[in-house]
Amino acid sequence: MAFLSKVNLKAGLHRESTQYEEEGNWFDGNHVRFRSGKPENMRGYETKVSVAFDGSARDLITYKSGANSKKRAVFGTPDKLYEHDGDRIVDITPIVTAVTLANCFGTSSGETRVCCSDAGHGQVVGNYVLFTSTAAFNAVSLSTNVYPITSVASANVFTISVSGAANATGSDVGSATFNYLLPTGNSIAVAGTGYGAALFQAGVCASQTRAWNEAASADATDLVFDITQWSLDNWGDDVVANRNGGNIFYFSSDASTTPIRATSITTSPISVNSIIVSPNDRHLIALGANEFAADATVSGTFNPMLVRWSDQDNRSNWVPSVSSTSGEVVLTDGTKIVGATRSKSAISIWTDNAMWVMTFAGPPFTFKFTPAGTNCGLMAQHGVVDYNGVPYWMGYDNFYKFDGQVRTLDCTVRKFIFDRLNVKYKDKVFTGVNSEFKEIIWLYASDESGVTECDSYVIYSPENDYWTYGTGVFTTFADKEVFGNTITTGVSINDSGASTGNNKLFNNEPADYFTENNRTITSFIESADFDVDDGNKILFMNKLIPDFDLNTGKLRVKIITKKYPESNEEITKEFDVTQLTDKINFRARGRQAKIRVSCSSQGSSWQWGSVRIASQGDGER
């Protein structure tokens, strides 16, 4: 006779071992989290602003500014820097060069291509130019639009494409101010090739040496041009911004200029890898930067292990003196500073091998630097976040936290995540906090074919101590304190589930929203295998009594059995479970079994409870 028994499983996904060895746990899932130890589906997301933007976002901050506490977001992509302001997205990319020219355009009748003449322009395809003070010519009006450069004819001429065709052929016509925006960066890390790449005598041929005047191949060199990253932080109601390898910019949220754009802090180091603003004492800190040089205050030798900071409450003064708190320190234990985060009254800094704690100490040294741990380097610039005063980060093969001591997190999905992560795109890892559900989320690019942007996530709940993972479309993530729900950036999905290629800003997990931009989200969770008497007996099952909360739609439940761990699976019919379902009758036999619960109903919200299964040991037949 079969007896009812509860199948109570531990919270979180567990797959550090085989599905049979993980008995008593949930093993696999997607779009699920745990509440009071029980699995439920995650909410969905919706487009916040319909307008798309250029490139995939690499950093995102949200904040309130002004007397009316206006809600804002700023984010940067390899192409541009943007601000979300009300119901619009505004291009605030800095202008790096401006030149006023006359007789500088050429057109062909009936064509939309416009030739632009600027001697020694130094531009490449994909860069952007903004024309101001422009007089119409041959029925072409450039007004104040930003145009991508579509081709480069020579060192003196490039072309753009306009919306309306010219009505005449002409050269050397029109006049304008050419405002060149910050050049477009790299969305994918590129291996260096050519004569300057890799080491002399690098093994690239049968003799395992590379002769003089022989170019290195992409496969032979360790030289990699990094992806374009942004680091953003608040300076009061405003924003300071840095694109790795360049100087620091400042965006005034309430600037009256048109168009509103970030502007260069011309006295900052000319080459900076990332920035952060110190708490309380407000110093602007550059991580990886040019060292101070008395004869060239901003253009000394670049040092990737240098921490350099401005005068207190003065983002423009970077010159150490008796009347300034500006200064610099070179860290040890590593080859470069990777990233940092604020935590309580300190800043935690990571190299590629170690962690340091930076605290305000006052004159004469301003800051104190204390080594906190080694062999715990940070994987990516945005691979760390502070949660309730404790930094959590993704290393090269483990997850860590620092609560006064560096500790390795007991991750129940570690092997699965690090085996699946595409290390080629590790720099795109982005970390966020979802305080509503007490979660930390790491976004990453998987090793699935064709994937170049973040398409997956792993979540850890420090307070409930569980891990879960899944797939998604987000590249950045900001907590709910400003907009009432988390804000994300990512690629929009069409009705068939394919990427549209359009990058959007999203409201993530708004209350009672369970679709993916009005498209159904499929969620599922699957248990590890369970058996009777360590598999010594055949398990016979004939009834399942579900326990669940379901607002609408239906769940799908199936039992999967095996005779041995490596045997073929035998699957019961997949049963529908609705609000009216009290029990499911079925027949299944095997030495081990697992249960799978899924939902593909539009707008459904569900939570699974303590399922009971009628089972008994049985003999082989």
C-alpha cells in the first residue's frame, strides 16, 4: 500500500554534484526565487522608455536631484553617455573637440550621403558628430542632430547619412561647427595583432619563435584591448563619470546649456581606469591613473596600481600641496586595480589578486590603506557590491564577502556558474542589489554559441542563504530606492522571443507584473533525484497532492523516473495543475525519481509548497 509522504526540499538550487547525489535539494530552475524556503516565480519587466539607445550599457546609477528630488538615471555604453530624465532618454556624451568650418560639405543630387571636409579630422567609422551653427545647403538641414560617421574617405573627408536627399550636386558648400563626441569604444575585447603585439620571440610558427619584423597573430598574443567600461558616481546632485582609459567628466543635472552634456574635468588625470567618490569626506578618487608629475600635473606615467585622489570637496584640484588634501598611493599585490565599492565609512579596493581597505585618516596622509586579503582578486570592475555594509564579489573561481575578514561563500552552484561563464566576456559581469527580496545578483555572459552580452544571472540571498540562477537580457542593474522597483538595461525581446537588437531601459519586477514586456515568461524548477532505501528498492508512485498558490493560469507537473542514475528517463504525462486541482493520479516506477514544476501561463504568479506523493517500495517485474 502506498503512503503519502512530503517531498520537502532545501531552499535554493544545488548542483555541485550529480542530480542523484544532490538528493533532498532543488537541482535546476529558471526565473525562480525562494520565499520562506519555498520556490516561486520571479516577476517580469516592462519597457520604461520606448526610445532605444546606442550600445549595451556598462554602468548605471539612479538618484534624486534638485529641490523637487527629481528621479534620474545615468548610464554609459561603448557608444555614448545617457541620462534618463522624466519620460525621455537624453544623449549627454561629452564633446571632445569642436571646430568651426566654412565651405565644408558636398552633396550629390538625389542622394542622402553628405561629404564633410575637415583637414586631419582623425575620425573613424562609428564615431559621432554633432553639427551646430549650421546653414542649410542644397535642401539639406543638419540642424542640431547627432550623426554617426558612415565612412572615411580620407584623412580630410568623412561621410554621414541624412534623412532627406539633396536637391543639387555641389562641393565646398555650407558652414557649421563640427562637435566631435567622445569616440566610440569597444563592445568586445579584441586581441592585439601586428608588429607591436605580443612579446619578441613569441611562439607563432613551427620554430616557436617570432622573428624581427614578423607580426604577431591574434592567437599568439596576450595583448588585449579591453572592452569600454564606464564608472559613474554622484557628486552631490550631479554625476562624475569616467570611461576607462580616459579622463574624468562632470554632468550637472540642472545645467541650462543646450544640449546638456557632460564636460571634461580638464585638470583630472588624463588616463583613468575607474573612479569612486569617498563617503563623508568627499574626495574624487581615480583607480589606475597617471602619477603626479611636478612639470605636468595630469600627464605623468600611467600606473594601473595607483590610487590618486583630488582635494577634499574639490573635483578639480589634483595637485598635492600643504594647502590641499590631494594625494596618491601605489598598491601592491597584483598587476592592476580592477574595481572598488563603498562600504560603511571605508572604500574597499580590489586588484586582480588582492583586497585593500581605504579609510579616511586626515592630515597629513589623508587616507590609510590596509591589506585585507590576497588570492581573492575581483573578476570584473562591476563584479562587486556592498550589501548592508558587507562587500560581496565574484572572483576568478569563487564568490567572496568581507565582514572584517575575507571569506569564501559556500556557493551551491559554483561549479555550474564558473563552468558556464564565458571568460572572454568576464569584464561584462555586473553586480546589483534587489533589496525587496534581499538578493545580490550577478549578471554574466554564458558560453552559449553566439552570446557576446550578459544573458544569464546568478543570485545569492545573504539573509536566507540560498543560491539560484537563470537566463535574462539585462546588462546593468540598480536597486529600487529611487524608482520604487529595480531599474535595468538590456536588449528588448520580440513576440517570438528573439532579440530585437534594440537596447532599452526597463522597469524590472514592478508590483504584480508577471510578463516580459507583455510576453509570457516561462519559469520552472526541478528537484534532484530521490529514492527509497538508497535505491535498493523499486519506487512505485500513484498519487500526487499539490500544495501551491496560483493567481491565474496553470502549472505543469511531471514525475521523471530512472532505474539507475545513468539510465534513460521515463516521464509521466505532464499534468495541469489549476486552482481546482486537489490531486493527480498517475503510475510511475523506478529506483529514483524527480519532480519538475513549470509555468508558461501569461501573467501567472505561483508559489510551490509541500507536495505530497503516495509511494512505496516495490519489487522488480
